[in-house]
Amino acid sequence: MSSPRGKIPYSRQSIDEDDIREVVAVLRSDYLTQGPKIRKFEAALASYCGARYAVVFSSGTAALHGAYFAAGIGAGDEIITSPITFVATSNAALYLGARPVFADVDPATGNIDPELIEKAITGKTKAIVPVDYAGNPVQLDIIRGLAERRGIKVIEDGCHALGASYRGKKIGSISDMTAFSFHPVKPIATGEGGAVLTNDEKSYEKLLAFRTHGISQGGPAALEYPAPGGWYYEMQFLGFNYRLTDIQCALGLSQLRKLDGFIKRRGEIARSHEKAFTGNKWFDLPVVNDDSKPSWHLYPIRFKDEFLDEKPVIFDRLRKAGLVVQVHYLPAYFHPYYRRLGYREGICPKAEEFYKRELSIPVYHGMDDADVETVHKTVFNALREL
Ligand SMILES: *Cc1c(COP(=O)(O)O)cnc(C)c1O
């Protein structure tokens, strides 16, 4: 598949004719939303990941909000997460009046460092929210172990990591809850969209109600008052309209069938990047844990000391040459909103350094071999001029 306007982005969706047919079929059907495609997509996601339940949401952000709510997180509570993430991870805690506490990362992978999580735990900690950065799974065994000892939950931000595995298990089947995103740059696309996967029935029920205004989804047995008639329903807590449409779920179902192929192609491209760039003098390559199979949502390179100051120049050169590279991420607490909340530079020095070094070069399933070669040539050209 060729790229729009000849540019090669750091990531993008692939949509083919059967995706389009599935969406059009929904447009001709009785239900555009709240119809049969939702449960079908949820069942397919749960089965793919090996989890008992999946609840789809209107975005990955809404999914995180739902997961935190279902975990009972509220005003005065704390969650521990990584600053090397998209701001939605910590914002969703703020929505509930909780405080995000940032723990520093492993400088090689950009993933949260389990030892530093342990140091950040207080009496107010309700959940650890590790982020599988770039689709490279965090050390879930260690993180789960320390959460279990303290009686707190692990809510994994797997927005990069649908299709990735850790010690032979799919991401989505391991943590108390795992949130995914189906934004077009992520492993599968529904336009906007997300999901929470869990094995816990109580969380599942809360997630279902939270997605639809806090209206009980549990039938007559779940009502607080006797039903005076068949029309009756109850809103039992303050939820949101965070539903995903049938149009989007049809696209999600069709995309999910291709996910393994997408991941395979991303892996091939990552190996090709590794082959082309191994031993170069300008930057280090991404590091993957031995016990994981990543989804390669991103291909994060890290500039070496001597070339750090040149990153902005190289960034502009690459963009001008048609590679839509990006930096993932500005540490969440660097954003003005977080600074105004009192977060200061220096909280997580390794994350701040990771941010200074990092640049995401293109890796996505729609790249053909010519695109991959263009990336290699363009990167070498931009760097040789240093
Ligand atoms: C994309 C993303 C989100 C938010 O997902 P949306 O679907 O865009 O709302 C949250 N966390 C991470 C790590 C992400 O990459």
C-alpha cells in the first residue's frame, strides 16, 4: 500500500475492500449503534486475547476512564504510572479526582521500572498502570507480584500492545484490566475506539454500565427498586455515553481477523530496520525483552550523546524529506496543565533523558519493501550531513 502524498508516517492504518464491505453492510442494516456487532466484536476480542470479558468503548481514553472507575478509583486516591506515555493514561485518573504519581523508566526500553513502582507505593495507591511502550510488554510478572502483595490492582495501558505477548500469553489476558485503543495509528483501527479486557465479572458489569450513563445493564435482578413495568430502567451511578457504534465494531471485527498478519509484517520491518542500522554511530536501536513478543507499534530509536543536540535539526530534515517521524513522548508532567498542578521537571530523570534521545521512525503493516528502503535511505541521508 502506498502512502498519502508520498509521505511515510510513523504509523497508519491499512483498510482493504473487505473492511469496507463490512462497514457498508452495517450501514444497510437496522442498527447503526447498540446492535449485534458490539457483542460480536467484544467476543472476538476476548477470545483473541484469552480473557473472559471485553467491553468496547468510544476511545482508548474512555476505556482507561472506565477501567479506573471500575477499580473504584476516586477522589484522593493515587495511581502509579509512567511519564513516557500519551497523556490520556494519567488524565483519566484526574477525571476521577485521583492523583497520578509518576515512576521512572528503564532507559533502554522506556517501560516503567518495577523497582521504582515499589518505592512510589503509598497508603493511597489504588492501582499500578504500566504502559507497554511501543508495544513492548512491561515486566508483568514482577509488577503483578508486587501489586498482589499490597492488595492493589494492575490496570495495564496496552494501547500500543494489542497482539503482543508476554511469556506466551497475549496482552489483555494477564492484568486485572487492560485498556486498548483502536485509533488509526494503533495495531487495529476503528476510527476512534477502545476496549477494556478483564477476567473479573464485577469489573465487567461496572464497565458495561459506566459506558452507558451508569444505567444498570444487569436485568431485573440488578434493579434497586421494583420495576413498575417493562419500560423501567435505572441509572445507578454517574456514567457517560462512551459507546462504540456498530459501524465501528464491524470495522474492528474485520481488522481483528488481520491482526496477526499486521503484527507479522511490523516484525519483519523491525528486523529490516535492525539489519540496516545495526552498528551505526548516531543512535541506539530499540531493546526488546527476551520473554516478550512485541506488536511493534513504534520503532523508537535513541540518539547517542554526541548527536543529542542535533535531534531537532534531524527531525525537521526527515519531515521535509517525507518521513513523518514523531517523538514519543514528552513526559506527561512536562505539559503546562501538569506543571500548574505542581509537577516539576526532575521527577523522573531517566524518562526526561529518554524523551531527549527518542525519535520514532516509520513501522506499520502497510509499508512495502520499497517504503522500508526509502526509510533507510532517508535516515542515512539526513544523518550523514551531520
Ligand atoms: C493512544 C493511546 C491512548 C489513548 O487512546 P485513544 O483511543 O486515542 O483515546 C492511551 N494511552 C496510550 C499509551 C496511547 O498510545
